[in-house]
Amino acid sequence: MPMLRVVRRPTLIDPRHFLQYCFRTEEQVRQARKILSEIARRGSVPDREWECFLVSSRGLYTKVMRTLREFGLVEKREGHFTLSREFSASLRRMADYWDGVYESVKRGEPVEF
């Protein structure tokens, strides 16, 4: 499972900054930018054209694409890669859950972690 780095005051000047919270290395960020840019430019990319995403190696592409899909930033439907809204939907669900926990504690209800 990929890990998202969460900070109190994220710097989100451009997409590269956003991706630095999702990936550990600059090489992975560069690969993710290539994938996301190509999908955004074309709207959808057939999975058989995966080589258009390559930055340096198939291994890097595979790792980064898996992470993008697990985060819910990219999805594959009917053999095409497209951008996805699942990432933001998942974050909203987590935020709503935490709001519920916070409100329960404020009301004095027992909460167990």
C-alpha cells in the first residue's frame, strides 16, 4: 500500500509539489508527471501504448503506475488509462470519519483507537 506524506501546511504551488507528497524519489515524481501529463493531454491512453509513459525503465513505470492506481489518481477501464476522482473521494471519506471521531470525543463519548 502506498503511503501519502501528510503535512499541516502543504505547499501545492504546482503538480510537482503535490506529487512529492505521494512519491519518495524525484525519479518517481518525474515518472508520475509523465504518466499524468500524457493522460491529461490525451484524455485516455490505451493500455497497449504503455511505452509512451516510459521515462527511464519499465520497472520504474510499473511501480509508479501501480501507486497512481492504488491512490486512485489513475484508473484503467476497458483497456484505457484515465484520470480518476477516487483519490479526492477517499480523502473526503477519511476526513469525514475523523470529524466524526473528533465530535464524539468533544461530546464526551468513549472512543477507542
